[in-house]
Amino acid sequence: MKVIAHRGFSGIYPENTMLSFEKAVEAGCDVIELDVQETKDHVLVIIHDETIKRTTDGEGYVRKYTFEELRKFNAASIKKNFDFLPIPSFEEYVAWAKTTSVTTNIELKNNRFYYTDLEKKVIDLLQSYDMLNRVMFSSFNHVSMLKCKQLAPDVPCGFLTEKEIGNAGYYVKSSGLDCYHPDVTNLSETVVKNCKKHGVAINAWTVNEMGDLRKLYDWGISGAITNYPDICKAFVNNANKNL
Ligand code: G3P
Ligand code: MG
């Protein structure tokens, strides 16, 4: 089971910052999950919410700021005792990720506000760094995932869901996609079996409880998206020894 660091090592470090990504790699994660949106002047940035209020010292919509304006807000303010950290650009992340061995689960945050051609912009940037073969895409916006698959057929794509889909494996496979990304609280063994039957990988979020880790490991799912990649990695290493 792969350890996927949710917004980086967000259990301890400010989410979706370069520090949280660096710490996730140090913790031994296999994959980093992050959220991509777009500024007013069309720069791709890494931030979870559509507004900057929860995670920075500012407020307002991401899409209403230019990149230069956005960079002045402190993305470290979500946690205590960290010095200033800017909202990273997606390009800054990709350039850094290229120097590591980590792969990336890029979540396109376009389910509440649709950023025109976000899919193409993300793919073009990855291509310019020759990094398309080290990523996978996911989104709650399933139409956007179909678009990604069309533009980059070799990149694994997954449907994110908040509510359980009984025949998820069939739904994903018949849509031409590769993965199912459910909320762990809604995942049942029946759905795991359905996905396996259709050759669909499951990456569940957000796995921060030991009981959930054990259950998902025993079910043999593909990846656990966690805020604590250190603990998750230690659990998986230990469980693998006892196989
Ligand atoms: O990609 C897994 C997870 O990040 C989806 O939910 O809201 O944390 O982006 P959210
Ligand atoms: Mg996400």
C-alpha cells in the first residue's frame, strides 16, 4: 500500500506549502497529494480552498488575486510557530519534485469553480518539465477527469467521491479511467471487491486512524492518503515484514 501525503505532511506542517512537501519526502512518503487552482493572471497555484481565508492571513477568492498579490499572504499562518511561507506556484513545485523520486497526485480543484482549460495548462506545464510520467490526476469534477484522460491518455486518472458509489469499479472502468478515490469513511469491502474485479485501483482519503490503516491494508487497496505520512509509512513497513 502506497503512502500518499495529503497536502504534504499536513498533520504537522502548514498544508500545501513547499515545507510540507519537503517534510513529506523526509517522512518517506511514496506520493504527494496537492490541490491546484489558478490566479487572476492565470498562474497555477497550490491551495486547497477556493478562498484564502482558512489557510492564510488574508481573505478573498484565489481567482481574484494576481500571483504577485497572492504571494504576499502567509500560508504558514494556519499553524502556530512557523515563519512566513508563501502559497507555492505549481511550477515551483514541479521543478522541485523533479529533483526527488516522489510521484504526485495532482488534484484539480475545479469542482466548485471551473477554471477554463485548467487540465491543459497543468498538462502543458508538466510536459515542459518532462514530468508527465511521474504524476496522476484526480478531481471531484468527473468531466474534468475525462478531459485529462483525453489529453494525456497515459497518465492515471481517478474519480474523487464524497459519497459511496456501489458499482464504483464498473463506473470508473467504463469511463475509461484508472482509479477510485473515496472518502475512507464511506468505503466498504464490497466496493473494494467491485474495483478489484474491474482492475480499478483505490486510493482512499483521509486515513489518519490506525484502525482504518489496518483495514485498508488488509483489503489490499492501492494507496492511503494521509496527513501523517511518517506514521503511515512505519505501519506499512511493519505490516509488510509480517506478510
Ligand atoms: O485527494 C484526496 C483529498 O484531498 C480530497 O479531498 O478536500 O482534501 O482535497 P480534499
Ligand atoms: Mg485534495
